[in-house]
Amino acid sequence: MGKFLQNKRGSALRVLSKSKLLAFRQCPKRLWLEVHRPDLREDSSATLASFMVGHQVGDIARHVYDPKGKGTLIDFQVGGFDAAFTRTQALLQTNQPIFEAGFRAEGALAFADVMLPIKQAGKRAWRMVEVKSSTSVKDYHRDDAAVQAFLAHSCGVPLAGIALAHIDSSWVYPGGGDYSGLLVENDLTDEAFPREAEVRGWIEEAHEIVAKKKEPRVLTGEQCSAPYECGFFAYCQSNEPLVEQPLHWLPGAQSKALKAHIEAHGSSELRDVPDELLNEKQRRVKKVTLTGKVHFDQVSAARDLAQHKLPAYFMDFETIQFAVPIWKGTRPYQQIPFQFSVHRLARTGKLEQQAFLDLSGGDPSRAFAEALVGACGERGPIFVYNAGFEMARIRDLAQRFPRLAKALLALNERVVDLLPVAREHYYHPSQQGSWSIKAVLPALCPDLNYGDLDGVQDGSMAMEAFLEAISPQTAAARKAEIEQQLLDYCALDTYAMVRLWAAFSRTTLKV
């Protein structure tokens, strides 16, 4: 976005893209850094993945809105911005859909995902559709639409309306490449059109920020992750005073009184927060953190688990989700399980493990469900860590495969969650406010560490590994390597639960 215009006073005025205006809406400092120090940005793998999903949904939108392929896609990378804007103006005189139409006015520019010709009062007009990969309309989407409408109007476009199309998460993919029902529209005309003065104000303020020689002083906070994850967070945080024991380690919601105290005193350390403003669990975390002494009520933990007799099963899933489904009968963003590990602890103390992993590239769901029922037996507790996730996946499978529903739902009736046991009865200073299994395990069982695993060390890495493994371009040797890494990772998840159960229940394992 290196283009400059002349403002009313004759000075150079940078043309800001819509994305930079929205960055300004999130944080003025982010905008300044986007323009002057883009080299400092470190986008996470999740952010990069969301970009790819956005492009994928955009491609599908073109087929949905132009099934006969008569429309025109404008690519500003071919010929540059000026050529894109000129071509847009020419195409606006036609009666065919336009994709990525470019508009530049009043120091800002944007490209519209979809422009559809319509008749209004007997004359040609246009309906704009912005396409998003989310499953609902967000507040920042409304800002997005307001900017788009403002720029189109400023360029003299007879814009009749603007809508936002997002993914319908309830839609079921019928297969065969038919994505006609993937998107659902929300008309934003009545709220976007009246905001022109507001948008003009954003542009003026954004230019003032960009014109500053030094970056604005803005402390890290909630704006760093909402509505977007900011790639400059690490940079900004590195320039702030080091907080040894930050307040975000406190679990649960902060009370109004606590928030008021933090605001009034500028508190950032746990030690500066009065105990009377904290709930019982928060006080426990503060005490353990400051004293360095572990809290472990093993007697109560054992009592909570005493009713669950052996044999016991320890279960964990790995899943994949696609914004655009690739398997018939699945929904957008549906969590599809492709792997499980189940450890079985017999009354004798014998420990055995069963595993399932499907890297064929086809829908693993039915085979997964059948194997899971077989691996978990007919009786005995099934221990998980954070039960909501596995139980929801089992309910999904039961709904998709009615013949297996009874057996699958019977598993849910046996599920016992180890997370509440850990949360109520154990806390180590190293957990830093988290009771995830990856925080609790190295504290309670220091001989086990996910960092020692090769290749796959968390759920996100498991998803990425799965996608690589099912790709036709992946060599057989690499696929075999990934398979072993996934098996090792999921096995550690369930063995970790065995070890946590043993520690909580005061049981000595024979392994």
C-alpha cells in the first residue's frame, strides 16, 4: 500500500487499506506498526491458517454467486492497484458479477468480495456481498461493511445494498463438490449506509496516527487478542516492564471490585492484589505462587475417585475440522475425530493400550466409532481430562450413525472427568493459572514431558500433522513418520491420565 495522495494542505497522504483501518479500530499502535514496522509482526500458525481458510471460502463464494462463470475476477497483483481501480470502473458499466472490485477514495482503499448487478428504478445498480469464514456476524464485520459501503459510495457506485455472507455451521455437505448451501447472508444495508461520517472520522484519525514519527504508547491488554490476534504482541510485551507473577494467572472471572482496584492502582503483580478481592481458588493460586509451596489435598482427591472401581479406561481423541467440509455428511467446523488412544487398567494392575488412527484421507468417523466401542468394553469408568470435548464428539457420532448410537451413548454414561479433581485439589507454582493436562502433568509427574516427543506435542500440531499425512503429495516415508508421531502423542495423553489418576487416588502402579 505504497500509494500516496495529496491532502487539502498539499502534504503527502498515504492511502490506507481497509485492513489497516480495521487494525486502527483494534489498536492505534497496531496500525502504526503495520505501516512503519511490518517486519516486527509475527503471525501465529492459527492466524496464517485463518488466512488460508478465508481464501478457500472466497473461491467457493465465486462459484456460488456466479455458477455460470460469467463474472470477472480482478487481481491487483496483475498490473498493480491503478489498473485494478481502472478496470473496476469499466466493469461497473456491465451487467456481470465482479469479484475483488477495487475502490479508492478519501485516503482509503478496499476490494469488495462480490459485486452483483441488479435493477433499481429501471437503472443499473449494484449489490455488494462481503464473504467471511466465520459462522456469524461479528461487530468488526459491521465496521468492515461500513468501510466498504463508504468507499463504494465515494467512488460514485450506485450501491443498492450490502450484505455479509458467512458460513452456515448447521449445513451438511451433500458431497460431490456441491457447496451451494455453505453460505448464508445477513443484510447490513440499513446499518452500514448511515455510518459514512463515522467512517470518514476513522480515516482521518488513522492518518493522524500514521503521520506520527513515534509509535503510540499503548499497553498490552484485551485489545491484543480481540477481535483479532495481533502479530505485534510479542514486540509490544517485550518493551513493557517484566511482570514476574502476572494477574492473568488468576483463574476464573475477575470481580468488579478487583477490576476497579487494578484500574485505580495500576496493579500488575499478584502480590499487589488484596486477598479480600479474590475468591477461594484465586486466593489459593496467589498463595501457592508467592510461597512456592504446592497445594495438594490428596485425601480429598482420593475420596472423589474412590467410588470408581477397576477395570478403568483412560480415553483421549484427536480431531480435525474444516471450514469447508471435504467429507459427505459433515458440517463446517465440525470436529471430526481421526484418532484415539485408550489405556485399560485391569483389577490386577495390568495396563494395556489400544489405538486407532486413520490416515487414509477418507472420512474416519464410522471406523473410529466402531473401534472406540470395542476398545472401551462394557463396564468400568472411562476417565478423560476435560470431559465436555470427548462427550460432544461421541454425541456427534451417535447422531451420524444411529445403529451405533446406543453403544456410543453408553460410553458417555461411564465418563469421569479428571479435570475437576485436579482443579479442586492440586496446584503447583509452575502451572501459572492453568489446569491443562500439559500444565499439571510435568508438575505432578516430572518424568513425563510433552516436550520430549518428536514432531507432535499438542493438539494443533496433531491437526497439522494429520493434514500433511493425508495429502497426496506426502511421501510414504514421511507419512509413516507422521503416523508414529501421532500415535506416540495420543498414547502419552492417555498414559498421562493413568499417572494423574494414580497420584490422585494414592494408587501404586505395577508398571
